[in-house]
Amino acid sequence: MRITQKGQVTIPQDVRSRLGLLPYTEVEFEIAGDHACIRKAPGSAGAGTRGQNAIKALWGAADKSMSTDEIMALTRAVSKRGAVTRATGRRAKR
């Protein structure tokens, strides 16, 4: 594993999984002799944090203006062509 020119290093997936490190998780480093320890920063694992981070990442990302009815129609995914509905996973009746 190498440090990039920007001082970045990729934390292996198994380490991220064991520590519960998701994208945008705040971490802190502790220097101990000739090595460093990484851990979640206090308060970074609170309830709702993952959802709040998702909202922050998506806020303002839409490039089209849609009405609530249009959004609901897309969410329900029901059409006259027999699209699969979200609720049942079956094709809508014609």
C-alpha cells in the first residue's frame, strides 16, 4: 500500500467493514511511536448520520424540475405497458 502525492491512502474494504467506516465517516488518527491508529471520530457513529450524509450528498443534485405527482408516478413504476411494480414485484395488469 502506498500513499498518493496528495497524502491519501485507501483503507482496505475488510478494515472499513470491520470498523463500520462508510463514505464521509469522520476519522481521527493517534500517533503511537512509529505507527498511527485510525478510529471513528467521536459523534460520527450517531443515529441518523448515514441518512444525513446521503441527503447532504444528494441535495441540489437534481437536474430536472418535477412535480410531486410526477415523482410519485416514477416511484410507483406502474404503467399501462406492464412495468414491474415496486410493491409486489409483479407486472401490472393491463
